[in-house]
Amino acid sequence: MRLLLTFCFALGSLCLSAQHYYLFIGTYTSGGSKGIYVYDFNAKTGETKWVSNTDSAANPSYLTIAPDGKHIYAVNEISRSQAGLVAAYSFDPASGKLGLINRQSSGSENPCHISITKNGKWLAVANYTGGSLATFPVNADGSIQPFTQHIIHEGKGVNPTRQEKAHVHSVFFSPDEKFLFTPDLGLDQVTAYQFNPNNTQPLKPAVIPYISAEPGTGPRHIDFSPNGKFMYVIEEMGGTVSAYAYSNGSAKRIQRIATHPDDFKGQPGSADIHFSPDGKFLYASNRGTENNLAIFSVAANGQLTAKGYQSTLGEQPRNFMIDPTGKFLLAANQKTSNIVVYKRDQQTGLLQALPTQLTIPNPVCLKMLAK
């Protein structure tokens, strides 16, 4: 009997734990934020509860989680002697607390995006103002080594205000990690690099070195379909999503679709893009005067169909995420300092906001880790 009770208790604890995730929130710190916030997210109810936060991070605007779940990496989106910083943190899953390990120069000004390989041994960072990207080896203890490669993009686009030079906006590894793709808002292209983790300088131009976007559209972020057959690029200035058939570093455009209704007359400000876990729906966030989420269904051939538009109940939704269960979507409104949790209809893709919002100063990045 005692053994049965012990088993039932253990099973109950496991089920309870499976319903909870750590939610990490990156912010801009000029408006009273303390840096990176850690919350408990209940994937059964959508409720959140504060766990901890840092107290000295500078503009940790984008985060990535190491595969071991015990290290968090953040860009410090600043210009310090013509370069920003990349920071490594230890994370204690038992207490939910972060501890700074070390920082390294990002190579040039205002790093805005960071990605990590599946084995946790390499980081890639995009420097927006500096128009560059850099790669960093990661030590066994989670600390970051100085960058071993720093690539500066050259050129400009057709918009003299926004595209006066290169602006590398993000860095995304392909699903098989043989390539690194870097959307460059300033050059209207997605630059492609072959990635070899065994080399000290792991990047070299791909056979097809870049994917051209329409002039003046400003590529920003990427998401791949869960099956890896399609790649989607959100274009900030164009207010569009370009869909590509993808295979082994090669991308062929199959569609370009607006992130707003046909009667929208304002200035586009598209920001982020994410698939639902089942691959049936794609979501895109719009800032500017729209401040909403575009909802697309995804056909078997990769093409998108607009299904609706959901207000983010705030301003400047720079980043959003869908929780691993696919039941909820969380949108971070940078300007109004609120995070809205939506319940997802997994059949229609449509969203319904929960009544309680999370108030965090200037939130700009959301990541989750299973507890």
C-alpha cells in the first residue's frame, strides 16, 4: 500500500511539473526594468507567477536557452566603445534564479538577436547598428569565449532613412545546422553561410550566398516549418511574409503575402513570426499603427491563407511566442509594458485573450523552458 501511495505521489508530481514552464522575459532597461525576469507559466491555466529577476543587465533584448536548460544567453543591446555585449548566465532550475557568468564583446554596435546550436557549443549574434554578425564558442562551464569570427556586411538599400547601410537583424540556424541565415534589413536580403562547427571560423559563404527580397521590404526574422520543407521571412518595412520552398541551403520563393488586411493604409511595422507546434498555423506580429497579430493557415504546399487579425491590446508587439503545448500564445508589448496571454483554438488558430495581463517594463523577448 505504501509503495502504491509513493508511486501515485510521484506520478502526480510529474504531471504537475509537466504543466509548468519557466518563462524568461528579456527587456529594455531604460524604463525601469531590472533586466531578465523569470516567471512560472502554468500551461493548464495560462497563469503566470513571478520567480526571480536580474538586477544589473543592460538591455537584454533577446535571449536564447542552452540545450542543457542550465544556461541562458542574452545580448546587451548597447554601444560600448563601438560594440555591444553578449552575456552568459547560469540558471538553477531548483530555485529559478540566474547568475551572471561572463560577458564578451559582440563585435560591433547594438546586438539584437542571438541563437545557439543544438549541442550548446556555438552562439551566433546579429549586430543591428554595426551591420555585422559574430560567432562565439561556448565553454563546458557555459561561459562564452571571445568571438572567433566577425563578418561585416557592406552596402545599402533603396530607403535612405532606414537602409543607409547594412543592418543584420537576426541569425537563424537551418534545422540541420548546416547553414546560418541572416536577414539584413538594410540590404534587402537574407545572407546564407555554410556552418562547420569543427572550424575555428565556422562560417563561409554558401554556394547560393543570399536570397534577395523585394526592394525596400527590410527582412527581419525567419521561421522554418516544423517539417523543415519551408522557410518564412517576415519583412518589417514591407509588412509582408515571403514563403520559400527550402532544401539544403536553397530557397525558392513560392508566395509573398501581406501581414495586414487589404484596406490597411498605414506604415507597416512587422516584427516577429512563429509557427504553431503542429505546423498548421503561422503567426506574425505588426507594430506601427496596427499593433496586432496576423493569423495564417498553412497548406500542404507551404502557401499561406490569412485567417484573421488579433489586437495585441498594447503597443509595439516586438516579440511573441507560442507555448510548447500549443494551447497559448503570449505577446510582449514593448511600448505599453504589458504581456498578454491568449488561449489558442488549435482547430481554427484564432485567439482569445485571458483577462489577466502581466506588467513588465519594456518586454521584448519571451522564451520558455520546461520545469
